[in-house]
Amino acid sequence: MQKFNLPVDSYTLSVELKNLATPVMGYFSLWNGTTRVGDFRFLKEGKSLRPLRFNEDDVLVGDLSNENRDAIVDILRNEKPLRLLAWHDGDRVISIRLATSDIDLEPIGEGE
């Protein structure tokens, strides 16, 4: 099993405001400098999700349930530093995490 481990220092986020006949509720991308490292769609609950995978540019892409959106946005807005972690065996992604660290401990009470 291989581990993908990159710092995330910025993100883009969009949320659908119009009631369209699409399961997509929004999008977010994760960036390390000027390099996009993650590209995800939020889908309505109960809709079929694309499996997480690496695309031809080695960007981690896939679908996440819209019910996770608030928690993900909270982490993006309030935590630092952030890392995108993924465990995979070639093209199949087994697990991903948006985490404050992969090894180091985070101090309690950062003035939040």
C-alpha cells in the first residue's frame, strides 16, 4: 500500500444555488501552492458517487456526500496546517483524509 501525503495551503469552494436537475451540490479543490492536489464534488445524499481515484495529472478526484460538506468547510476555514492524505494500491484509493497532520501532534487550544 502506498501513501499520498501533501500539504494543503489553499482551497476553492463553490456551492450550487439553483435547483437544477443534477445531483451535484457543490465543488471544492485543494491546492499546494499553484498545484491542484484534490478535486471533489459534493453530491446529494443517495446519489451514486464516483470512486476516489488519481486522474492523469495525479490529482485526487472523486465524489463526497453533501452531508459531509459543513464539516469539510469548517476544517478548511479553521485549521492550519492541513494535509491531504491518501492510501492507495496503484489506481484504487482505499482511504483519504483531510488532516491537521500525518504524524505531529496538534496543540490544544490554538486560540480558536
